[in-house]
Amino acid sequence: MFSKDVFDQDCRQCKRLADFLCEVKQAYPNYYAKPVPPFGVKNPQLLIVGLAPGMHGANATGRPFTQDFAGLLLYETLYEYGYSNQSNSESLTDGLELRNCRITNAVKCLPPQNKPTAFEINQCNHYLATELKTLPERSVILALGMVAHQAVLKAYKLKQSSAIFAHNNQHKLPHGNTLVDSYHTSRYNMQTKRLTKTMFTDVFSGITELLAKNDG
């Protein structure tokens, strides 16, 4: 589905990540433990950008935010707003399909402690930059967390100071696109109430209004 400019299953640009994936595969032979591809439709009006695959989620299953705590609220909300055919994501064979939406990550490989280095984020950024170029005009990019936000700006070759990250902020991008920020749907953010279901719903309500305005 994706050209190698958007996603390369054989990418080994970052030695630390490649070595770590080998270690993980040895410890968990049934895990996917490879670069994780984007998931969703070919020409989405909504692109969701996460940080990186989770150890026992996307890294295990091969699909972003799948079988992962961070995916619970995300997929539930996508279903509520008509972007998917079911509210949960458990495996590659669970029948889940996205509508007018795709999910990708700023870094395609699992990083140790879920913390990619600046070098690794930069090395992976050309994939995101190419993916963003495939979006239709007047699309919405939802960045889950600061790293994703910064990666989107870098992919557009924009200064970090041109758009300050804050939950539910909206920023104009080239081609009539809009960057929308949200706190990440991580376990930590949910348990500390930094992000609540209501706050995340508000983000999607804003996205719905944006896309309706763009269609008009």
C-alpha cells in the first residue's frame, strides 16, 4: 500500500533501534518487532500522528495503538465520530477498518523506554514528510503529544516557534491543512487526568467542524 518513501519495512537507519528490536524479538518471539507501518485509508482527510510503537502494543501486533492502553480512548473516539467500524483494536485480524482516517507514528520503530533520541526522530522524519505530501488539500493532522507536534513541523520545514504546542490548539499549515494538538492518550496522561475523555472528545468535535468547513 505504501511506497518505500513513506514506509520501509527493511529500514535499519538507526542502529540503536535496530539492535533493540532484535533483542525484543529474542525475548518475545511471537511479537511483530519490526518497523510498524501506518494504518488506514489511502487518501485520508484526517492523519493522526503518534510518538512511536509501544512495546506490548503496536510493536507486538504490527498496527499502531493496537492492544495498547493508549489505543483504548483513541479507537473508541474514532468509532464515535464515524472514522472506524468498531470501537476496539486488538489484532491485525480483528476486522477493524478506518474511514477517511490514517494513523502513523513520528518514529516507526520501538525505542527503549519509549523514548526516541533526537537523532532517531530526525532520521525517521523524511518518511513523515513524504506521507504528509500525499494528503489531500485541506486535511487535518492530529498530533498526539509534543514529539509528534514537533515532527510534523519539521516535516513541513517550519520553525518550531511558528506553532506552540498546547492541548486542542489549531495551527494553519501549507496547502490549507491544519495541525491540531492533543495530549497523548497514554496511560500516564489518562491516570493523572492530564487528558480526560471529555477533553479528547472536544478535540474531535473541533476536527469535525474543521473538516465540515473545508468541505463547504
